[in-house]
Amino acid sequence: MMPAFQAPAWLVGCGNMAGAMVEGWRGAGLDFAGVTVIRPSGRPVEGVRTVTQYPDEMPNLVMLGFKPQKLDEVAPHLAPLVAAGTVIVSLLAGVEIASLRVRFPDARSIVRSLPNLPVAIGEGVIPLFGDGDAVHEIVELMRPLGMVIATGDESALAGIGAIAGAGPAYVARFAEALAQAGRAHGVTADAMPIALQTMSGSAALMQATGEDGAALSRRVASPGGTTEAGLAVLDRDSALDGLVEETIAAAIRRGHELAATAAVEHRAPLA
Ligand SMILES: NC(=O)c1ccc[n+]([C@@H]2O[C@H](COP(=O)([O-])OP(=O)(O)OC[C@H]3O[C@@H](n4cnc5c(N)ncnc54)[C@H](OP(=O)(O)O)[C@@H]3O)[C@@H](O)[C@H]2O)c1
């Protein structure tokens, strides 16, 4: 059955990420009646009522889709409009439930999510963690957007967010690097479509067969052959593993810094 928004539903901020989610929901045929986008620019969002001021109604659902740095600009105005029946869904990377809860003490439930941009085509990864009793409702709402993972451990959210939320940026860079290397070796106009089809085809094959990376690599690389020569470079001194590990660790570290900032910024006015 098609999920529905618990109207009135407010999307507070609708840039890259919330906009991609709207695209995904639209593609799945969800009804946006009773949904309002609130954003300072008032830039229209196709098929969704878009305004610059909070409507005069009590929201059942409020999705926070602005940057974490804007939290203390938004919360003082929004919190008085959040009632005991309101579920908050926060997309704010690195801002923990505890930091949100002190800012929105009356909310029925607060659910954090760190989706990734392929939600726009229903192919996202959508990790969720929440307090209160609304997590299952939000799981259903997110289902048309891709693979939903409800976790009982908030710290797991940071890890999943670091590989899936930020992951499309890393995958996009790998695709660019593959295409660029192809061009350097005479692959001209079609280098990028070839790189993309190779990546999506390989991922689809691994999903279909359940094979792990090592097994697929072994099937491609014959002993003493060309692929094996390439893999020897990727694996030299664990070059690829080390680089990816360092990349993810940097993102997680930054998430901790943002979480600490959100916690301190809240405590400061109380001191
Ligand atoms: N992009 C990703 O892949 C990704 C992944 C995981 C999580 N996230 C999280 O998603 C959130 C949004 O990121 P984004 O990349 O979508 O940012 P973005 O494209 O810059 O969009 C930010 C949105 O916030 C709105 N906004 C700014 N100030 C506001 C205010 N005072 N009140 C209400 N809305 C306000 C902006 O409105 P105008 O357009 O009208 O200026 C815009 O619609 C962030 O918290 C980020 O941590 C993003």
C-alpha cells in the first residue's frame, strides 16, 4: 500500500536533500496535498505548496531539511509551533537526538535520518534512528525512496551516514577517475557512460549473485593477466583500503565535531 504524509506536513528547508526526497516521493506517486515547503527564498517546489512563513496550523510532521549550522536560527521560531502530536524528522548530519530534543521538547517523537541522493530515483539508502513511537511510521514513509535501515543505535547512524550519505560523492569521484584514466588511454566521447555502466553493472551483478568483492575480483582477474596487474596497484600497501578508511574516518570525525558544536551551542545560553 502506498504510504501517505500525516498532514499537515511541513518540509522546513528543501534544497539538495529534501528536494531529492520530494522527487523520489513524486516519482512513487505520493499525494502532496497537505504538504507545505517552508523556505526563506520561497523558490517553488514542483507540485508542493511553497511558502516563506510557517502556516497557521498545527503540523503532524515536520522534516528539518536545512543545514546543521542553521539549527539555532530556526529552532526558536519553530519550537513553539511543535505540539505533542508532532513528529520531527531531522536530516541534519551530526546533530544528535539529545540536541534536537532540548530544542523541541514537546515533539511526540524525533527521528533522525541520513538519506543519500539516489532517493530521487527510489534507489537511496535511508538509515533511521528515533525516540518515541513514530519510527515505524517514518519507515513506511521512506520506503518508496529505497533501502530503509532502522537502527536501534544512534552511533550506527553516523557510520551508515558516512558510507551511504556521503557515499555518492565518493562513488561519483571514482567514476570521474575511471573515465579520466580511460580518456588518457584513448577512450574519447563515451568514457563517462562506460565508467558508469561498468560501476552500476558490477554493483547489480554483486547484488544479484551475492558475491563479495574479492570473489568478483577473482572472476575478472586471470592469473598473470591485465586486471591482476591493475589490482596489484590498488592493493599495494593496502592503498585503496587505506585511502577509503581515511576518507570515512575524516567524515565521521567531522560529524562528531558538528554534534559537539550543536550540543555546546545549546548549552551556552543556559550557562
Ligand atoms: N546533500 C546530502 O547528500 C546530504 C546527505 C545527508 C544529510 N544531509 C543533510 O541534509 C540537510 C540539507 O542539506 P542540503 O545539501 O539539502 O542543503 P541545501 O541544498 O543548502 O538546502 C538547504 C535548505 O535549507 C533552507 N534554509 C536555509 N535557511 C533556512 C531557514 N532559516 N529556515 C528554513 N529553511 C532554511 C534553504 O532554503 P532556500 O533554498 O530557500 O535558501 C534550502 O532549501 C543538511 O542538514 C545535511 O546535513 C545532506
